[in-house]
Amino acid sequence: MSDAAQPSAAEVRAAAEAVKAALDRHLDAVERRSGEDDRAVYDAFNELAAAAEVYDELLYDAYDEVTPFEIPGDDSLPAYTGPEEPSALTVLIRRDYAVVEPQRLLAQARRVAEPDQGTGAGDVGGPGGAAAVGDSVQAAVGVIFGEYEPDEIASRHKEFGLEEGDSTLWVAAGDELPEPGEWLATPFDQPDPEQVVCRFDVSSVFDEELDDEDDLEVLGPGS
């Protein structure tokens, strides 16, 4: 950025004063909140986030310095431009899990596969039922996910030695269903975000934000 385009010291100072004022308004709204979904707190948070972002940008442009604030990003979808009365829906679901207790996962898979002896769910991990599972976590995953619906695994994940990570569900609209088999080779291609009717995200990040009433994380030294 050229010197002529850099913000003046007065502009940076004014942005800093705006952050201070926004902090006061946010604290006042929090202290006076009437319930969990108090609109005044929501509005004050957005004003504080916007003021802090402006200050951060001006400070960087003028002095090549940054603030210790991390402003939550805007993950909202663009304006919907799909059909007003969709005739078809596409539901995309992603759930992440960490395998924290492999032995528990193996034990559950062997229990499921034992009665089948190579048929049904046990066949997912290969013929031979429980014997085919052996000590293979990969085979155990195939057995478990072949036996249970994804929603049941989500509700019982601890029983299978799994730990939940982030998850998301997107619902996209369309005018008609694709032809049978049309997308099977690439089922998880990114959908057109302007066709997405709604999305539902679950993340521990949101829980951490709720623990901090002002939802504006101050990063410590070395963060």
C-alpha cells in the first residue's frame, strides 16, 4: 500500500475509540440481558466485532501491527437463488470421528460379525465373520458402519470407541432428481452454495464461544 493510501494516525485513533465505545455498549447489554436470546446482546456483539475488525485493518495498514483479537468469521451462505418451490432435495452430511479406543471398536465389531459368519454386516470387513475382523481397525469400521445407521452411530459413538468431531448437514434444493447413478462416482462434490436452503453445523468451537459471553477471544502471548 502506498503512503498516500495509508490511513492517518487520527483515523486509527478514531477506530480505537470506536472499539472502546463498542466494548462499553456490549458490557452494558450483557449486564442488562433479559434472557439467553437477548437481541440487544446480539446486536452489541456484532457492533463490537465490526469495530474491532475495522481497527485491526487500519492498525495493520498504518503501522503493520495487529491486535490480539480473533474475530469469528462469517460462514453464512450467499443469498439463495434456487427454485421457490423445489421439487427435489439433496442432503449432504459430514461427521468426523476420532478413534480413541480401538479395542472397544474391535470388540463391538467382533460381536456384530460373530453371528453372521461372513454374511450381512460381517461381510463388509471380509468373509469369515469375527475372525476376519481380527485386529484390523479398518475392518472393524466397515463392520460397524455396515451394521448401524449413521444416526445410531452418532448417538452411540462412545460405545464404539469414537469421539465426535465437527459435523455439518446441508440441504440443497433442485428442480428434479438426478438420473439414477448420475453422481455416484463423485457424490461429495461441493454443491452450489446458492442452492443451499439451510445448513446445520455442530462444533466444539461454538461451545467455547458460548463460554465467553462477549464471544471475542483474546489471544495470549505465544498463541
